[in-house]
Amino acid sequence: MTQQQQLQANDQALTTAPVQFYPQRRETRSTCCYCGVGCGVIITTEGKQIVDVKGDPEHPANFGRLCTKGSTLHLTAKLDARALHPEVRLSRDLPRERVTWDSALDHVVDRFADIIQTHGPDAVAFYISGQLLTEDYYVFNKLAKGLIGTNNVDTNSRLCMSSAVAGYKVTLGADAPPACYEDIDHTQCLLIAGSNTAFAHPIVFRRIEDAKANNPDMKIIVVDPRRTDTAQFADLHLAILPGTDVALFHGMLHVMLWEGLLDMAYIRNHTEGFEALKETVREYTPKMVADICGIREADIIQAAKWFGAGPTLSMYCMGLNQSIHGTDKNAALINLHLATGQIGKPGAGPFSLTGQPNAMGGREVGGMANLLSGHRDLANAEHRAEVARLWGVPDVPASPGKTAVEMFDAVNSGEIKAIWIACTNPAHSMPDLNNVLASLQNAELVVLQDAFNNTDSNQYADVFLPASTWGEKEGTVTNSERRITRVRPAAPKPGEARHDWEAVVDFAQRLEQKLGKTSTLFNYPNTETIFNEHRESTRGRDLDITGLSYKILEAQGPQQWPFKDGASSGEARLYTDGIFQKPGGKAQFHNAVYKATADKTDARHPFHLLTGRLRDQWHGMSRTGTLAQLYNHAEEPVVSMHADDMQRRQIKNGDIVKISNKRGSLTIKVQQSDEVKPAELFIPMHWGRQFMHGLGVNALMPPAFDKTSKQPELKHTAVKIEKRTLPWQMTIMRSCHDLHLIAQIRTLLPAFEYATVGLYGRGSGMVVLRASHSEAPDPAVIAQLDTLLGMVEDAPMLALDDAKRGVSKRILVEEGQVTGVRLIGETLAADWLKQIMQEGQFTDALRKWALAPLAAPPSGQKSRGKIVCNCFDISENEIIDTCEMGADLPTLQAKLKCGTNCGSCLPELKRLVKVHGKTHV
């Protein structure tokens, strides 16, 4: 059978497969695929289609709650952005062509085998993801280290959690968060550092809100340069200068030392190294720390007293981790817990909030360049021997593998010839992106294994392997509190997509034969066999799960580790006995001194640029970016800037500016914000070149990384800002029934000096393109856009062209509904027209406006403003109007229903009520 015949046979098999994969309508328990909170979900499926999702009331991570992203997961279960068939290109100057799985895998096997035999095993690498399931992670790790013989397997968790791992290991001895979500309910002092929990981990924040309501005496301290929603909720906001966390924590320890707030018995019986640390922190007086951090001495003293009184729980995330001093920051915070005995008891402990749904599971199986299965260290010869015996291989290679930044540098230099990327998008998420893109362009072979075809990395793939995704996958994940949840499929894999573990096992078996291996390391008929092997690798380790099984997870629900053989349940808290995973059982104080950030501001680059997350978007938006309503809270990328800085530079709200440093530049609109201090800027990390002209904020970030954790600095860099004058303006809006239109528009973004494209509305919503240029662009580009929009000569539309004024209008009206708008030169009415398009109704007022150049929107028309409550489509202006009538929060919720479903908008609602309504919320 020829390949073409095989492809036709594959299509025939897919189209004639039974419609009912499972019973017609059913519910399946699984987990959310976004952050590391690990919320349980119940998926409703009809036939092969996922049609609904709701929170699982029995899951201990969320008890039925979901955030705005999780509650809309079912709306992303569509196929117009999915990769459905394997593709291969034989030369970079040729497009990829669809092939069979056999052809694709054999091609990759031949290329990998040739490179390995010619250049050695370290000439290939695997870059994987914290969004893979534990079983997927396990086989990738075994493929690299057990079969090929290279430790070049790393993960995007290197970008988010490796400093948290290192911080735990240097102090407590193991990568094991000692606290749990229940501790939020028992703590008297909650310190949140480097985390906008309200946006990044909304369901955890709901629990914090509940705990504060139940215990008003509970003190909340937030450490963050920005005045985020989380910071505004705090009793004390320590708005430190970027990167000064170590100085702050040393200053708090200094205060606790002199105020007699330390637990000297605990220090004496359960720790080592305190005397050396004490000598260091003697210098960190409140005055010295206040000068370094840019905050008040009194606030440092107050934070120390609240922390020392306890019980104290700390939560922290990327603000500590994504730094060249991330290990020191994490460990300096853990020092405070050890010094006060605030660990191993209810309401106390250092608790890192995981960024991705299974970053924890990936670390458990050793899916990083410096780790091995069961939290073993690659540098430990005994650990390597243990894993070799488990896998039945002669040895595990001792040479350190390349970590994320090192890996792409090695690809660029030619040291690594082939790279296999799975379930991640390094062409968006890595720092110093221009260098990373050069690496991908220079690689001899790039294999991309992904469920989506809309990522920035897609264009660099020589081989594309379609993968299953949320709602289709099967296995396990581990959340931030060490809780393992069973993931079950609710729908069949679409097209020819395969589970990640299936593709790896098939490849590995073929590679074994090609390399002449006689053993079979990958005899896995299902995920349970993989899990059982992983389980055995944990025997006797800190994460021992030898008492756990798929059967127990299915019968008893999610379980925390350790869960040892013979146990009836896992352990909610670790180190309750004061015995740590260090030689002698004692924790180790980490003695570090404060050092400045990687990029210092100077006369040429006077601004601190900070990055972070939005409430309703996720990572590079390959999933959330397909859903219109998730743009409604933040429609387009903007840089937040303090009013004083804007006034000094004669910049107004909505102006276009250029942000730049030696690594790159970004052209973006300005938004005035009181969340940033003078000399600070903020840009969300989600927007990349799929959604804007330019590579996104990570192009500006330095490649420097922490010497211990190898985690890069992705939260901060120094930049300059320049106002751009781009008088030619265009706004386009078009009803969108699938994502093909936005994909076609994306190809035209480079034609403009400023451009953003996204979605808006409810349901399928509309595509929205905003563009500006220094002069009128090539008319062929506009003609191409008009063709894409269906605004051709015979289309049912109103048209006005006034060359003298530089105004051009197109209003597309189909079956009495406004379905498209294209404005050039006159864009003031864009918000009004957006509302008209949402409502659909064509009116006389619109007709008059469309045929008059430079006409303002009809009087009385008011923009709704951004959508604050996505669940019920309630806008900011509607909320403000209701508040100004005297509504407090309960009245607001009763009248508009906002904040009564997922609760993600509650912090913003409380702020709006405080500013515009009654003060009591």
C-alpha cells in the first residue's frame, strides 16, 4: 500500500468509526489543565463532543469551584486549532506534508539514530512540559536517559519551578512542599510573596478570602513590587523594589532575632547553620533594608512581628522563582519558618504555588536534566545505579544534561543537532527570544509534538506529531499540595492524534530496533503499567507512593504523597516530627547575601519592566486564545505605566510606545495604572507574535539564570520607553465562526508597525484587528484584508472612501445583522460599533454615521467598558453605575449577579464598590 493509499485508508477508518465512543451522554471526573491548584472537574460529553464542565464538589482542591478559565474549558474543546495528522518536511525550503504515523516515526528514528551514531547521544535533546501527565513524563525521561543515553531532557518547569525545588532541597533536603491548602484555614498570618494569587491561582485565593472572612484577625502580608489585586486585599503590602526579596527576608529575621520571636529550642533541636546566618543578618537592620527595598522601616518591623507570632503560612510563586537569585530568595523565606518553628503544624509552613498542572509530577519522575526518578539526583552515583537496576540498563549517563537556556544555546551552536519539543512553546516562553528563534532555525531537526497547530513554535517544526489534550488524556497529575488525581478521558482522540506516551513508546520501540538493542524497555500496553513502574521507583523515598494504585485513586479519590505501602491515606503535612531529608535529619539554614538583579536600570534604560499573568489568559494562549469571552477582561496587550511617568514624557492613555533594550523591542499601547510605581512598567507575558506585531515581552528578558536552579530571570529587566507617532490607524471587526480567519489575519501583522489581533464577545464572537502605521501601508495589504473579511465589491455593505481626509469605512450587513466593520482614519467609534456588532442590529443611526466622514458616534452612546464578570457578561461601567446608586457588594451581586459564580472578579468588584459605592464591602 502506498502512503497516499494509507492516508486515504486512515481517513476512511476515522469517518466510519462508530459515533458513540461511550454512552451518548455521560459525566467523567478529571482535572483542570491550567494552573497547579489541580481543581477537580466533571466533564459532560454527548457522543464524541465535550459540551460542559463544572467543578467537582468532591475534589479536595476546589470543592466544586472553578475560575473563569476552568469554567470555560468545554468551550475550548473544538477542533479548528487542533493538529490532527502527522506532518513531515524533508527540507526547510519546503512546506510540511501530511504523512502516516509509520512514515513520520520512521523518519524521526532514522534521523535520531544517524545523529546518535555519528555525533553521540548528547547531540539530541528533549524539551518537554509541566502540562504532560506523569506517565507521559516518565516515558520521555526513560527514553532519553535509559535508552538513548543522554541527560538532555529538560522541561518548561525549569522556567517556573526549579528555584522552588532548589530552595526546598538546600534547606529541608527534598523537593516536598510541607504544607497543604487546609493550612489556609488555620493560619493566623499569611505571607504571599511574588504571587498575584488572585489572578494566577484564583481558587486558592477564594479560599484565602473565606479564611479572612471567617477570621478577621488573620493578617495577610503581600510582597510584590506591583499593587495587584492580591496586594490590595492585604493588611500590609510591602511594595519592594524588584529583586530585593533576600534583603527583606533577612531584615525580617533581624527584627525577629532582636524582638525575641525565634523558637530557639526548635533551632537547636531540628536545624543546623543558624549561627552563620545570624552573623549575616545582623547587618540587615530595618533602616538598611528599607533603603535597599524602598519601603518603610515600620512596615518591615510589623511584618516580622506578625510572622513571628504565628502560626504562619507563606505562599510564593514566580516573583521568587524567576530570578538569577531564585534559590536564595526561596531559601531566605524558608529560613524564617525554620527560625520560628513555623513548619510541620496546622496553619504553618513554606508553600510554593506550582505554575503548571503537573510540574510536580514531572519532578517526581525526574523529568529534568539534573534529576532521576523518585526525586533522585543525577549527580549521585548511588542514585544512578538504583535507577539503572530498576530500568534494567547497564548504567544511567553521569554527564549533566543541558537545562532549558543551555539546551537552546547548544542547539544554536550545533552541539545539539536534533531537538524534540512536546506540549510547550519555547518560541514564545523562553527568555531572549531572538536567540531561541535562531536556535530553532539552525537546528538540523525539530520535532514538535503538540495538540495545537497555532503556536509560535509550529513554523520551525520539521516533523509535527499530533497529540491528545485535555478531556482526551488518561493518567495522573500531582498538584501543588502533593495530591495525585486520576485523569480520565471524556472524549476520543480526534483525527489521528495520539496520547503523548503512546507516541513516545512507539518511537522508542522502533529506535531500540534501529540501534540494535536486544532488550525491550518500553513494554507498556497502558498508562497503568507506566504508573506502577514509577510507583516502584519511589519505594523508600520521600515521595513513597508504594501504597497507591489506580484502583485506590478511583475508589477513594485524589490522594497526597507520601502514601506508603500499608497506609490508608497520604500525609497532609510533612516534617511534623521535626525530622528532615538531610543527613542527620536536621534542616539547614541557607546563608546568602543580597545581590542585585540581572539587569540594573541606568541612564539609558531607566525603567524596571515587570512581567506577570492576566486573570483570564493562560501561558501562550494556544488554548485560552481560541475563546472570545476570555479576551473581554483584557482585550489587547498593553504596558501599564504610572501617571507621573506618563506626564513627564507627554504620553497619554492609549498612545503607542516602543519598549526596548539591547535584546529587542516591542511596540505597544500604554495604559495608565496605579498598580505600578514610578519608574516601573508591567506587560503580561501571554501575548506573543500570534497576537501582536513583535515577539512579546520575553524577547526583552535576559538569558541569565540562577547558578543553582538554572532558572532564568523572566520577571524583570531594564528598558527604555519612547513615544511613537503612528498617525495611520485601522480597526477591523468581523464575526468569527471558526479560527481560520484569525489565523489568516495573523500572517499580515508584520505589515504594520503596530498591530494586535484577538477575539471579543460571547460564543464564536468576533475577530478584532487594531493596526497603526507611520503612513498608509501597501494598498495590496488592505485589499487582501478586505478579501479575507468578505468586503468585496458585490458584498452587502455600506462603503465610504474620503481620500482627502484619509477616511475609509466598510460596514458589512448580512441578513439585517452587522457582521463586519473596517475603519481607516476614523476609529473613535470602534467601541460603539463593537457593541452594535454584538447586538447585531443594523440601525438608522449606524447608516447615517457610516456615510458621514469624521462623524462621532450618536449622542448618548456610551462604551460598556471592559467586562469584569465574564460569567454573566457584566461590564465595568454597568458595575460603576450600580455602585453610584449606593449599592454595596451584596446589593451589587443581587442585582447584576456578578461575582456569584466562579468568583474570579470578586477582588475587582470590591475595589469598584470601595471607589464608587458604599465603603462597607
